[in-house]
Amino acid sequence: MRTLLLIISCVLLLQGCSSVAYYWEKIQGQAEILNKQQPIQEVIDNPQTPESLRVLLVNAQQARTFASDTLLLPDNNSYRNYVDVGRDYVVWTVVATPPYSIEPKEWCFFIVGCLSYRGYFSQQAAEEFATDLKAQGMDVYVSGAKAYSTLGWFDDPLLSTMLYKSEAYRVGIIFHELAHQKIYVDNDTAFNEAFATTVELEGIKTWFKQTNEQKKLELYLISRKRDKDFKKLLTQTREALKQFYAKNKLPEELQKGKQNIFAKLQLAYKNFKQRWNNYNGYDKWMSQNLNNAHLALVATYNDWLPAFSKLLEDSKRDYRQFYKKVAALTELDKEQRNTKLEELMSRYE
């Protein structure tokens, strides 16, 4: 709580009134999470704990130990406590773009630097902020998130929202969030997410190999391939929009062209479903009134994945060496870092 009080003091001293209101929402939300947490082992040992929850918590603790012992991720108190947040999502994020651009608006924050989204513990607060952005003519997307990281400022607890039905995604989210604690660069969302996602994906593969769950690994890899194909579809649409907007047409022409590109996305999705035996897992997302903001972060989260995979391969899958090389990249400025990543990408097959 001392750290929380320090943050409050700094925020009140350094930020304007509107920023203070935003930070105060964060502080209240984080305080609620911290106050609700209880040691996972106590929850497991409690005879009133449902057996279904107990099994999931035991599995999560095994994955937590694996994260530090095998993946060499931080060995701290993060994910040693449990919180039932009582809702489907723990936070909601708001992404916004201009009506004829796929470049997301950035917000700069105390501690974490500049990000391409804005997060809220309250769905109502997120929706209200989104409404204000829409009134400014922005394309906006509000989405729920099941986890977040405080980047080591607090010991992040395991949340009820993180207990996915799929074991792969359940353990993977622990690996992902701990990776953010391991290495994080201010003002470089693409770098941070690609690094954490690489650790997540490689960690899941190793986890299932060590637990002799070959069938689960196979199903997970199919899921990843399907997800990669879907993301590729979205990325292609994002690029089509980018090229079209660059033509500097009249507003009415831009709007019509924008509508046509999104209509083509819906047709392409039908073909995608046929290739995957009419898998309907993306139907709900595709049924939204899609706009630029829905696609703005697709590339951000995936652009550098091959580069980090190559870096891990060059490290002979020695995580200690891998983290050392990634840490060296963080010492460069963003332009130099991107140049190094592009060099790695050019060597990726």
C-alpha cells in the first residue's frame, strides 16, 4: 500500500484535473483487486472451495512454478494469490483512430509511458470515454481484457477471469504477464507485446511437452494456426485500408471505399470459415459494426513475432541468453531497435 500511496501523491502533483480523475479510477480499481486477494494455497485448502476451482488453482500454481524454474521468469509473489473479480473482464480497453486512418491514437501515462489504448477497471467509464471520442468523429473500439500487468509495481494476483477453460490459454496468460514483468520498454507496445507473446507461445509448447500432454499440444497448435490465419485476414484488410486512405480522396469517396473494404472482409471471412470446417469462434467478433479501431492493434501485437522467434532460436532456446539479447535491444532507441528486429525478420524463414 505504500507504493500505492506514492503513486497517488505523484499523480496529484504532476497531472491535470482530467488526468487525476483517470488515474483515480485506476487507483481505486487496483486497490479493490489488492484488498480482495487471498493466498492461493488457502483457497485450495478451504473445504468450501468448489472442486472445479481447486483443480484449476492447482494447475495454475504448477504453471507458476514452471514459469520461474523453466522459463526463468520473475520468481516473486505474482500469481501466488487469487482474486474473484466477480465479472467477465477485469479491465476494458479503448482504442481510437481517425475516421480515415488506421493509426491508433496514443495516450501517455505516468509510469508506463505512451500506449495505443486507454484502460479502465469500470466498463461504464470506458464506454463513457468512448462516447466522447465518437463525438469527436473518431472510430472507437471498446473491448474487455481478462488480465493486465502492473509491470512489477505490485505482486499481480491470479484473477478469476484468467481461469480459461483451455489449459493452454490458462497457463499461457501467466507466462505472458510475467514476461511483461521481466522486460518492458516504455513507449513501444509492438516490442513489448511481441516479446511477451513469444515467451507465452514457446512456454506453452514446452509446458505440454514436459507434462506429456501431446494431444493438448496438438489442439493448441491447431488453434494457433487458425488464429494466425484469422489475424492475417485482418492484417490484409488493415493494409488495404491504409493504402486506400493514402490516396487523399474526397470524404464521401473515402467513406464509400471504407465501407467496400469492410464488406470484402466479411466475404473473405466466409471463405476463411470454410477452410476451417465452419469454425464459428470468431463469429461474435465479426458480427460487430467493425471500424478502423478494431484493426488498429492487429499488426502491433504480431509484427515482430518472427524476429523474437529467430532471436530465441539464435540463443539455442537458452532463456537466459535470450533475455540477455532482448535486454540489449532495450538499450537502443526505438529506431535502432526496429532496425535490429527487421534484420532478424529478414533471416526468418
